Amino acid sequence: MKELKDYNPSEIEDRWSKFWIERAIYHVEKPDRRKKFSVVIPPPNVTGSLHMGHALNSTLQDIVARWQRMKGRQVVWVPGFDHAGIATQYVVDKQLQEEGKSRLELGRQEFIRKVWEWVPKSRNAIRTQLEKLGVSVDWKRERFTLDEGFSRAVRKAFRELYENGLIYRSEYIVNWCPKDLTALSDLEVEHEEEKGKLWYIKYPLEDGSGFVTVATTRPETMLGDTAVAVNPEDERYKELVGKRLRLPLVEWKRKTLSGEEIDNLIPIIADERVKPEFGTGAVKVTPAHDPNDFEMGRAHDLPFVKVMDERAFMNENAGEFAGLERYEARKRIVERLRELGLLEKEEEHTHAVGRCYRCKTVVEPMVSRQWFVKVSDPAIRDVSIKVVEEGIEEREEKELFVQFAEVEGLTVTIPVSDEVSGETKAVVVLNEGIEFLTGIREGELAYIYYPKGREEVIDTAKRLTYEFMRKPSGLEFLIGVNGEISVIRQGVESSVERGRYLLAFEGNRLNLYRWDDEGYEFLQVIETGNARLEPVQKSIQVKVEREKKEEVRKKQVKFIPEQWRKFYLDWMYNLRDWCISRQIWWGHRIPVWYCEDCSEANVFTDDDFDRVYDKLIFNLIADGKIGLEFTPEEIEKVLHSPNFVHPEMTVLDFYKKFVFHRYHSTEVDAHSLRLFFTQEANPMAMLTPGVSTRGLYRYDSRSKKWRILLKCKKCGSERLKQEEDVLDTWFSSALWPFGVFGWPESSEDLKNLYPTDLLVTGFDIIFFWVARMIMMGTYFMEDIPFHDVYVHALVRDEKGQKMSKTKGNVIDPLDVIKDYGADALRFTLAILTVQGRDIKLSKKRFEGYKHFANKIWNATRFVLMNTPDDFATMLPYMAPLKPEDRWIMTLLNETAEKVNRALESYDFSRASQAIYDFFWSDFCDWYIEFTKERIYRELPEGEDEAAQKERATILSEKTTALYTLHYVLEKALRILHPFMPYITEELWHKLPSSDGESISLKDFPEKKQEEMFPEDRERVDRLREIIGAVRSLRADLQIEPSRKLRAFYRAEGELSKSVIEEFKAHILNLARLEEFSEVSERPENTLATFSRDVEIYLSVEGHVDVDKLTESYERKREKLLTELERVNKKLSNENFVKKAPPEVVEKEKRIKQELEEDLQKVERILGVLKG
């Protein structure tokens, strides 16, 4: 066979990525709920590029997806992107600033248009990066959190929550970003310990009798103080509670949020929230600028005074400090207090400072009117806790169908199903044999063509020959009741005795072989002809009976690792309402219209319209695609423009497929339905003057524009103004697991694919996203959004530090793919993914696993280059399997079992290590070496009978070795495929067994008991140990592998003795020995080593200067002891352990471990040299 070229990752990866996508290998059009495995990708922000966290997340998902697909599941893995509201607006805004423009100058509509121009470029870049990584997503199902269908789902969700009292608008303390000019949820604020100051300010008592000193880190907010609070148990202040203080500096009237003007007199109140040990035990209360003070202000009915505007500049309530930026105001206020003698002292103080997660600006707590989801309501919170904590049982009564087959009075039950299959596939036991029914419908007659024994023949043929056999088209097996086997092909029949048989083509002939443990026996050639077989026919009557059965299903979300379950629950039990409004332009505009006449807040969705066409127009308006006033031509242009997510579709096509699909079979409005869904019809025909619009539109003859008439649901006014704010990005993301499947429509996808089976995510978004998906899923779908949540660790640099651009320690996955290949990147991430432990990455790791890829490549090259083109014709002459053949088959099956079990528990590291160890060590380092003796053995010359017989023996043994190599290699590539899809796809297609499909569509290997040979496993393992002991001693003695040595042994156990005798040729060859003889005592001038009950003596005379080598290892030992003493001294120093950075301490511990291991090795070698 042709030799493989050198391994070039980029060349094969680009080619196979294109192959998978163009052939839609991973697309499932109509999944079966009973076979499905559904996953939704955590949608990457459309702003970014693929970082190592994305690479890890996508790799782990893909490993599971490919594995499940090969296990026979219909895997539906939905990709998509998040519109990332604040992040995207920030990026585009920054670009405009670089051009000398601002979004405020452009205006909302123009700015959003600019964003839509930029977003596809970024989305395309990220998609390309995901493709390079090799993810097996279904790109035909790609979604975007701002696509037409998702936007509609968001409005539907908002309305339902609002109408059920779970969304409300209120004045509330929020985290305000003065740079992005928007509110942030608690989760969007990053808190870090920073050094600052604590100022002690004296507040004079109203009667002038003294002062109360308060401590604060934010003196600029004191201008908004409306009380000073103390703990009711604090004896220092009990007599002062109820008295009033004069607010320092404030000599002007201040206006509260309610519009009332107040002076500078503020009360001293008692509140249990005050910590007596902080500062002086008395704290200033600024309800409009601190979360704790906000709650205190509401509890004590205090006035709320804002002293800053949205940009964090002091407002009119700040009097003489109005117009100053907050930190400049702080500086001036402290100076004035010092001048007036009201600053008692200031001291250094470390405290937590909240910063915007996006722009890192210090956030300003500020009272603002915002929209909230009442997630603290039991309707949301309690169920979201229960589905994780204990699960919820769902009981459903189903009508099931039990199918029966009656054959000559014998009734056999066919497996229960929840629907009557049009084509039943059943197994019927009859006459102590196996029979098959296919294509049987209720009430029909059919014939049994396959009595007794067929399964055994097929299984054997598949297991042992499918790699090299051409697939016989139209081939059937018929095994008669009388115990004879008939083989039919193209009407030709041949009968033989019962047994295990193989069929192989050679030219136009069909050869039949009998197989047993000793090998193959050629039986006969089955020539083609015109004879017809008349099979024995038996009538079968299939019946269907119905029965009712209660099905109990437990809904529970499982976190892996288990520790994250508690993490989630702790947060859920202390849940605060979720602020969902953002003061930006990019995102889902809140679907609320305020009436300018009666101030009513109206929520509109397309549920307010009956006709499909009206729904469409409303959604285009709500999405900002057209304005409230529009022309038919504008609608036409939008509908026929390319869809963002699927550019091959128009917007109209996207609506048909993803949004309004249910209306295809629903008579809502036949006329508009026909116009909307008939491709050749003009959908604008309805919007022409004179056509009835049911009072939903008004035509302006002057502007020649139509206007949709939204009316206030309270007073009927048309004077409505839409809410300016948009929804928090995480609101739409919370709908992702069911929104991608067509919700709010009751689509087939939603029915079959929800809930999803797995979510892979990082711990940093458990609160942002995972918790909210559980809340929304259980609320809207009354079901969990996913069964398993696998929480992966953080990816750090080799020192354990978080990767960041400022530190310069970021490893770009695209650079890794370019330098080492996607397979090396994927395998590295998988094998380092140990549950509960962060991943420490270095480029050396990727280099190491690229070597593994090379090892796989070269092993396949070895097999292929030694396989003759006519190999299939050699198979009939195979010799029986040797012990090492059965040994590698046993290890292959054990590996398949290990990988399956590990992936079932999401133990990616253990699964990766199992296949790595098998392929690198068992297969490449040992089994391939074992086979070389058979493969490279020279054929004897001569035509005498002895030479011919010897040639036949050599060829048959070589064939067995090559057959086993092919068989094991093919299965190993399948096991490797989920981890390293590109190289396995490439190499699998090079094998003779490849059928042109994708390896990813083949069965994942399972443990086969018939391929387990424990005795051979034990014997060959013993052989490895003996060879390994010799090799290890040679390496310790620094003897070159090219030198052949003499060795001797003394064995105690019968197993070891028989193994040495049987495999002596392997020992001589692989241990590089010229002699390996049994002795009764240790010969002179030898060095000894042990392997269990075998003592091995290596003759080193003339090869090793023992005295010189001993002296060298003694020096090395002293050096190691000195270095170990230094490290131990350092680690025993408590000051070093406490004060040194953790990564430095960890490094010293690693050095200690390495030194101890080296010392142990050196002392072992010295023991050999001196012994």
C-alpha cells in the first residue's frame, strides 16, 4: 500500500473541516426523542475571539458529542452567538471615537446600523475559529440571541413575566457605571481589595453640645446624608438616639427624590445592621448612594437625596461642589472639613471596591428607576432550588403499544413503544434459534427468511473480516431448521455444516471459509448462476394491543463536580431581585410603550395581532428593522435582505423556518397566509390604499407611509412612546436552551430536544447564566433546561497565574493550532482537565501531545507500508492468533471500557490518559515491536516442499500479524476520534476498511467478552516486565542500545519460566541481548536486577567501568542531598511559607518532590553497582 506523507496538521484539518460542513455530517433534520442527545453551545460573545477558555469549553463538549454520536445517539448540538449588549456597544463606540465620532452624534438608529455592519465580521471570525477547532455542531441550526426568532421569544417572555407580576419597575439602588452610563447587575460588578483611606468626620449635635464622629471611605457622598446610625446595643450612643445632627458643610436646601426640600438637620437612628466595631460605631446614612443605606432608609422612612448625576459629577444638591467630578469633589470636601476643624483624623484602610466588569470603572451605587425580575418570588426561586436540591417527580399517563407476533401458535412479545412504528423491527425466538421480522405492519403476513444461527455468522464476519472484505451487495444468509447453512447470493445456493463462516470476494468468485480458533479453512467457491432459492416460508400475524401505563420521570439538574451544587444553592437561598434594564442602545429594547396621556405602561407582542402578516410587521418594528411609519417597499427590502445568522437565507426565509413555522398548517388567515408563504406572491399587496387593514394601520397620503396603530390598553390613546432602555444581555441568554428550538411555538424540535442533556460551562457564569437558565426553563417550560451541568476549571499559565494581556502570559489557541495542530490543542486540554483542579498550560504541553499525534501517524504509516495491495487475498491463509495478538486485543477491549466509563462520568483526563497509554505504550512501543519479527522475516528460496511449506508458514503468520494490526488500529482510531478528530479521520480513510463515510458515524468500540484473553494478558504482561527490567538496567548503566549484551536469569515461578521459554526470541530482540540463559547462581562480572520472581544478571565486562560509574553516581547523590537540604530549610521557614507568593512556594515544593525522586533513583542504581 502507498506510504503516508509526513504529518501536516494544517493541511488535513482544513480539508476535513470543509468535508464535515459541506456534507452536513452533523445535521439531524428530524431527531427522535428516544435516541436524541441535545446540547446547546454556550454562545460566545460576538465581540470577542476564541480564547483558551472557549477552546476548553468547546473541546469538552465536542468530545462528549462525538462519543455520544458514535454510541448511536442522534446528537443535536446547536451553535450560536450572544449579542453581548454592553460589550458590543463598547467596542463599536470605541471605534467611532477613533474616527472622531460619537454615538450620541449619530443617534440611536444610525448607531445600531453601524453595529449591525460590524457584528457579522466578528461573528464570522469566531465561527471560523470554532471550525478550526473541529467542533461537530450543526451549523444549519445556528442561532443568535438577537435574531428575529429570539427577539420574538424575548418579548413573549417579558410579557408573560410582567403580566404575572414577576417583572416590575421601581426606584432601587443599582450599580451604576458612569462610563458606560448604564445600570449593572450585582454579578456584573467585580470586587477587588484596594488600598484607600478612612476619614473620621465630626458631625455637630443640633444643640451645640458636642459631636458624633463617623468614619467613611466616601466623604463625597456625605452631602446626601439623611441620618447617622448606631447599633441599638451600643452603650456609647444610647442616650443620643433620637437627637439631631447638623450635616457639615451643607448650608443649602437639598431636594429629595420625591421633590421635597430639606435642610441640613439629620436624625441619629438605631439600626441592628450597624457594626459597632467599624470605625467609631456611628455610620453616615446616604440612602441614595449605598445599598445598605438604601435598605436602612426604607426601613426608617428617610428622605433620599441624590448628589451625583449619571456621569458621577456632583449635581445641584452638592451646593458649592456642584459640577465637580466625584474624586475632585472628595478632595475639596476633605480640604474644607480640615479647614473647619471637622476632620478628626484619616488613616490607611483596605476595602473592597466594585468595578464595572467591562470597562473597569469604579461603579457608583445610585438610586435609579429600573426594571426588575422578581426572582425572589417562590414561583421562580423555590422551583429553581428544588430541581437541583432534590429533583421533582413528574407523573404522566401514557398509552403504550405492545406488539405481538404469532408464529404457528407461538406468541412472542415485541418490545413496548409509545407509538406504532410503520416498520417494526423485532427479534423472535423460535425453535431455539434467532429469527428476524422486518417491515411488518399490523395485520400483515410476512415470512421468516433467517432461522437459527444467523446472528453468530454475521457477528463473526463483522468482527474478523469487515476491514478487508468488499461488501457483498444483496447477500443473505439462510440457516435451515435441519442444521444446515445455506448461503445465497444472486440466486445461488450452497449448503454446509453449521459453524462460523466467512465470505470473501476474489474477482467474480465468492469464497466460503470456515473459521475456528485454529484459523481459517477454505471450503469452496460459490460461482454465480441463475438458480433460485425457494426459502421455507412461515406465516406470521402481527397484532397490536394498547395498554395504559403511568410513567414517572425525575427532573433534576446534576452539577459535576458535586461542589458546584452547594455553590449554586448558597446563592439561590440569598437571591436578590434581578435588575434587567440597561441604559444602552444595542440589545433587546424593552417591549413597553408608555402612554403620554395616562402614563400607562403597555407591553406589546405579536400576540396582540391575529394575522401572520400583522405579526410579521409588528416584529419588524419591534426589532428596529423598520420604524412605526414605513412604506411597503421598506418592508420588501428588509424581508428580501440576507439574514444575519444564515446569509444564504433571506429574512423572510428565516421567519418561515424558525419563527412562524407552525402557521404552515394552521388556518389563521388564508389570504395573508397565502401572500406570506407563497413565494411568487407579492407580500406587499395587502398594504396598498383601499385594501382593508382592519383598523391596524393608517395611510398618510402626503408622506405615502403607513403607520401601525398601537393603542394604549387603558385609555385607547395612540400617543405612545417606547421605553428607551434595553434588556440585560443575560435575559435573552436565559432563554437559550428552549429559545433555540422554536419557543414560544410548540415546535417538533422543542418537543423532541428539550430538555437538553448536557451543559458545559465555567464556574464564573453559574450565577450570570446557569442559574437564570434554570429559573426561566422551569418557569416557562415547567421542566429543567438540562440534566447535567459540567463545570470546568480555569485555564491558567504554567505558574498557575490567571492569563491576562497585561501580564503577557496569554496563550492564543489559534497560535497553538497553527504551530501544533488542533488535535494537539484538544488532547492537551482534555488530558489536563481533572475535575476540581485548574489547568496549568505551557507550550511544552502542546509540543508533547503533537509528538503523540506524530506517534499515531507513524504507527499507521508502519501498518500501511507493510500491507501488500493483495492483502485481502492473503486472509484465507491466516495462521492462528499468537498470544501477543490476543494480548493486544484484550488491552484494546479494556481501553474501550475505561474510556466509556470515564466519559460517562465526564472524567476527561482519565479517558484521555487511557487511550494515550494504550496507543503510545501498548500498541506502538510493544505490540508493533512484537510483530516486526513476523513482518520482516525473510522468505526462504527454493522450490522443494520444505521451502514451500516454510514460506506458507511465514506468510500466514505475517498475515495474522497484519490482520491484527489493522483490526486494533482501526478500533483505536475510533476510540481516539472524539479527542483528536482530524488525524483520526484522515488515517481512518487510509485504511482498507474505510467506506468513504466519516469515522465519526461509526460505532464506538465496546468491551467484547469474546475478545478477552486473561491468560494471554497475564503472560505477555510478564514478558513486558522482564524485558523492561533489562532495558531499565541498561539505561541506568548508560549502555547504548546498539550494543548487544549477554544476560542470565534465575526464575522461581513456573509462569515466569514458561514465559521466558516461549518468548525468548522477543526477549533477545527487544532487550538487545545476544544470550539469555538460565543459571543456578550469579555469574562473575555481572550486575543484577529483579523482575518479580526472576533475578536477571547482566554481563557488563568490557561495557561498563563499574568503579568510575559508581563514583559518578556518588557525586550526583551528594549534590542532590545538598540541594534537598536547601529546599527543606526554605520550606520549614514559616516566614517564607506565609509571605512568599503562593506560586513561589508551590514551585519549591515541586523542586523538593523532583529532588526526592532523583535521589531515590540514584540510590537504587548505586545499590545495583555495589551489590
